[in-house]
Amino acid sequence: MDSNKLFKAFEKNKASRQATTETKPVLTKSKETSPLQVALQEVQKTEHLFESKGSVKDIKNPNPILVSEMRRKKLVYSGMKNRAVLNAFRELRIKLIGNGESGNIAVMISSVDADDSSIVTALNLAISFSLDVKSSALLVDCNPYGTNLAELVSSELDEGITDYMQSGNMRIEDIIYPSGIDRVNVIPAGNNPASAVEQFSSQEMQNLLYELRNRYPERFIVINAPPVLVSSEARVLTKYVDHTILTVPYGKSNLDSIEDSVEALGAENVSGVVYQQ
């Protein structure tokens, strides 16, 4: 993957679609009230309001991942030799932050391919946010149907977001794990995939994401969702984020699957496409 395969590829595909349908440009902000703003307004109406509680200095990394492991896992890191890949994620980060409505944005990543996992791209995007030493990132894995997040991080993962939603009395701290990468924490999907759509649609989910987003003033949230066309979770989760990015396995998915995914999510909710190898 290089920087030319990022938003330029999406813009090319979008130009072909504009011959028959009218869509909004890549990475533009709507002047109308977004679903995210509506969700946040609903949270703010509740009695329990969340305030910023911590500093990026509080985020610990007790078991750092070696550079050799980062390379093997295809994760980006500062100083890596493949500058094209690192710069591609930096470019993506810059575009997303530049079009955000606040200092700490939330981004959802989902694949257009039913057999593809977007988790590596999601973690790499989280890492790119954390390259700024004043910022931190939290990857929330909302794909309860199986990802290899546990193989990408140095912590032993157990309970996650679906367990938290099911329990009703767990602490948020119980599901947040160090990733092994400085200033990047993760929340795994957990062990209770049943009724995930209903859980993610709930007021409790809105409250949770609001608190996660506001606990640190410079925290960026990256949500990894299941593939768009095989589940409903991605469509539900769009209301909690500022941007949605679709991942496309390079050379495997066709334009039809991209168009179907954009249509399923709503063109106004899709900020771009990343072709991944």
C-alpha cells in the first residue's frame, strides 16, 4: 500500500459513481446536524455527565512490542524503513483530523469484503494518531465475530465490550488493555456476540463511547466494525463516529461491492477508502 492508493483511489471510484448518483465529496463536513451530534446531545441530557479525568501521561505500556514483532505483524512505527506505508497512514490521519469537529475524533473502520478483517488497518490508524506524543488512541474492537486482535498486542485479552454491555456492573477499566505500543490502548470485542446489534444500539453504548472519548482531552477513538455487507453492526456504529473508512483488499474487491457498502452506510457517512495489501 502507498499513499497513492489512499483517497485518490476513492476519488476515482467516486467520480465514476457521480455519473449516475449525486454524492458528497470525500472528507467533507455536513452543515446539517450529524447522527453523532444527535447521539452526543442525547447523552448530555442524562443525569450522569462525564468529564475529562486523565492525562496522556497516565497511559502505561508495561510490555512493549519489539520492533521486529511490529514488522512481522505489519504494524507501523516511527522510523520504519517503508516510509511509503507510514506516510500513507500519516496522510490519512492528517485528513481525518483536519475535517474533524473537535480535538479528539472518532473513526470507524469496516471492510467491504466478507472474508477480510480490517483490524490491522484499524490498529495502524490508532498507532498513527499516537505518534504525536501529546495524543493517545483507543482501539475499540466491535467485531464480535472474530478478529486476530489478540495476536497483534502484547496483553492477554479476556473480557471486552460485549461482556461490559451484558454485565451492567463492570468497570470500564476492566476491559481496557495496554497494546504494547506507546499511548495506544485496546478494548477487545469480548465473549458475548449474541445480540451485539441491540447492545451497540443502546443508550448504554452511547454513554460508554462518550466517556471513552472524553476521559482524555487528546484521545482518538478507532472503532473496528464487522464487514459492512454481512452484518448490521457497522451501520449501527456510524452514528457514534465522525468518520467512516472502508478497507478494500487490493485486487480482490470490485467496484460493485464498494458501491454497495457505501450505499448501505450512506454516502454522507463514508469519508474514504483504504486499499490494503
